[in-house]
Amino acid sequence: MSSAINRNRQLSEPTIARLPVYQRIAQEMLRRGLTKTDSKRLGELAGVTAATVRRDLSGLGPLGTRGSGYDVQTLEVQIDEALGHNRLYDVVIIGLGNLGRALAGSNNFLIRGAQIVGLYDVDPQLIGTEIAGVTVRDPRDGISPATIGVICTPTEVAQETANALVEANIHAILNFSPMVLEVPVGTAVRYVDFSIELQILAYHLTNGTGPLGGGLLRTLGLTTPPVAARPS
Amino acid sequence: MSSAINRNRQLSEPTIARLPVYQRIAQEMLRRGLTKTDSKRLGELAGVTAATVRRDLSGLGPLGTRGSGYDVQTLEVQIDEALGHNRLYDVVIIGLGNLGRALAGSNNFLIRGAQIVGLYDVDPQLIGTEIAGVTVRDPRDGISPATIGVICTPTEVAQETANALVEANIHAILNFSPMVLEVPVGTAVRYVDFSIELQILAYHLTNGTGPLGGGLLRTLGLTTPPVAARPS
DNA sequence: GGATGTGAAGTAGTTCACAGCC
DNA sequence: GGCTGTGAACTACTTCACATCC
């Protein structure tokens, strides 16, 4: 077990959602050879206030230096650890249309520690072919055990795909279809819906509020606390 | 200007982000021939409490009926209007890799009122071909004016693509690359980052918190208030 | 009777402002 | 001097609980 300071102070959901953003920024800074930064700069780039950055990062332990700022390398490592990237995640992707292929082939989608252990599609044309170095199989022949299942199927079969994932003992699902899934208690589902962002943009365009017209430098859409429905 | 009751009470960002979810549910209910529903059922499906549903919907005006619930059709129409779907949105997509094609070809991505007026890619193999009924053009020949620009290019060219969009007088950008963009004040950028959802799942898997283990029925990842960086 | 719509209460998240440390 | 880390103040959002209306 890699330990480190690991102040396991519970992080708030908004904070958790911002950590990947800070990390992206840190990685970009490292790529550019930047070794130091501060909360003001991070906030500008992430689209939040400096105070929020400090509050967020302080939750990971005291990783800044008063009077000078944050070491970018340390930032990157500590966020990585906080997010659990030091673990290994086996990922399966079901549905290899354009979206599934985009995810399988992207080097932005998979976090450090995540690896694709299975790609599935019912299309006989695809079965047997290789995508991103993994052979596509038929999901009806069974899905291999994994940590995270990603649903990229058409909406109509999203629910049965979820059932198959649960069957395969996968308890964490990332659902790219707009279908609201029914899953047993204990299985986590997160939804990614592109059109929601489009709709939010449309709302603000219509109302002239928020991101537009407010004299804002830039905005950043983040993901929010998963809210729970209590079993009725 | 189509008016309706249009209680233009300012909606909160969390509410705006949930409206598309309610609408998806309403559409699904209509498809199934359901004409009535209530806040309890909506909350279960959306993954929020009934009180939140009522509070959210009350912001659109009094569209429910005490004692009986909500008319699904009315719900659909009113949310549509509130989100500004009665307007027309011209959309251009830059970058037609798997992701760009997935968006162009998806009938979930484009909201009512949105239409693709331009598809762009620098790949000579793609230029001149048709995708989703639209001819692909070279972005270096200029980008046609539009309401919303969607960036699906590789990370490396995301910034210059954003510049080109701004140049084309497009003030609302949906950025699917993980690049934090620098844009002039007055231009709205929203970021969609698949890996953030994956990272949030990973965090909860590691810490055994949140969505997992809490005895929750299901969770729903929504998008959050765009937070502003004040120009420094 | 039953579900909405909403004041009031409670909770969570953000921002201020400054003490503490480099 | 300057920037972090954090109590305290503030703001926003959610949930409760019930009066209101069908």
C-alpha cells in the first residue's frame, strides 16, 4: 500500500470534480517545463477563485509552500494519489461505434492505472478485429470481470448492457447513453451526456446570463455531486 | 418572440443542469405513452429528491397540478422553452475523428433547434466527403458563422481552433479537448472531459465513498455552474 | 385525499481576510 | 514581502414541512 501523508480528510464532491482539472493544468505546466505555480494562476486557468484552489488543495495535506506557491511536480503526484490513480483499473467498453472507438483510442480518456481489458460489440463485422490493440468480442459470449464498465451502445440496448455488466460483477458503470439505468443498490452509475452541456450553452445564449456577457474571462463546466435517490 | 407564461425567474445553475435530465425522462415517458407523473417518480429516475424536483420545476412557472402531479407533455414543452430550444442554433464541428463523427451522427447530441451548418477537418482524405449529410470543408478556408462551435480536434491544435472560431465571430464554444482555452472576455467556453467522470468513479472506488456502499439506488453525474475567473 | 408550491430551516460550498510561515 | 492554509462570514442549494389548491 503506497501511503504518503494521505490525510484522508473526506473531500467534497465539487472538490473531487475539480482535482482532475488542476491535474490537467499541472501536467500541461510540466510539459512546458514550469516547476512552480501559485493558487492565483491555477485559479485563472481552472476558472475558479484562488481561495477555492487553496481550499481544495489543502484537503490533500499541506502541499504548498507559504510565500512561494506550489511545486508543480508535487501537485501532480499528490492529486494522482488522492484520486486513486495508483490503483489499477480494468476497464471494459461495450459498443464500438464512433464513440466507443474514440474512447478506446484516446490517450486522454484512460487515466494512469486504467487499462482496457475488454472491447465488445455485437456487430459481426467488428468481432475479431483489433482496436487499440485489443480484440473485439461478442458481449453475448460473456463479459470479462473488470473494475469499470463503459456503456457506448445505442440507447435502446443500454439497460440490457447494464444488466450484463452487473452480471459480470462490475459495480462501477460509466454510461454514455442518455438512458437512465436501473441498477441494484451498490452499483455506481455515472452519466455523461454531451447534449447537456450544449443545452446549458443554449440556455445562457438565450437568456444572456452566466458565462456570456458577465465580463468573464472564461468558464469551466465541471461535474457535480452524484445525488442519490433513496430506494422508495 | 414566443412568449408563454415565461416567468423569467432566474434559474440556478444546478437547476439548469437538471432540466435536461427531467426532459430526457419526460421524452422517454411520452415514448412509452405515459401522460402523467409526479415529483416522486421524477426524482427517483433523475436521482434527486422529490423536493428538489418540485423546487426546480416551480421555477418555470406553475406547471403542475396539486393533488395529481405533472402532465408529461406540458413538462416537455415547458422545459424545452426554458432551455431555449425554441430558438435556432447553428452548430459547427471542427475535427472529425471518431469523436467528431460520433457527435455529428448522433441524434442525442443535437437538441431541437440545433442544426449542423459546418463540418471541418484538415485531413485531405475527409475534405469533400459527406458526413451526416454535410460536406466536410477545410477550416483554413474559413469557418462559417454559427451560434455554437464544437472543438473535437487533437489537444495540440485546440487553442488555434478556438482562435479560428472567435475569428468567425462564434461566441459559444463546447470544447471536448482537455485543453484549457484562452478566449476573449464575452466568449463562453464549456468543457466536456470524459476522463473526469472516470476519475470520479476511481476516487469513489478507492475510498469506498459516495456512490458506492452508501446504499444508494443510483447516481447521476450532472454539470455544475461554470465558475468565473476574474480577469487578472 | 393527495400532490404541488413555497416559506423556513438546515446543510454545503465558497469567499473573505488574516495569522502563520517561508 | 508574499503566498499558503484556515477560522469565520457569507452565499447558495437542498430538504423539511405544511398551507394550498385540485
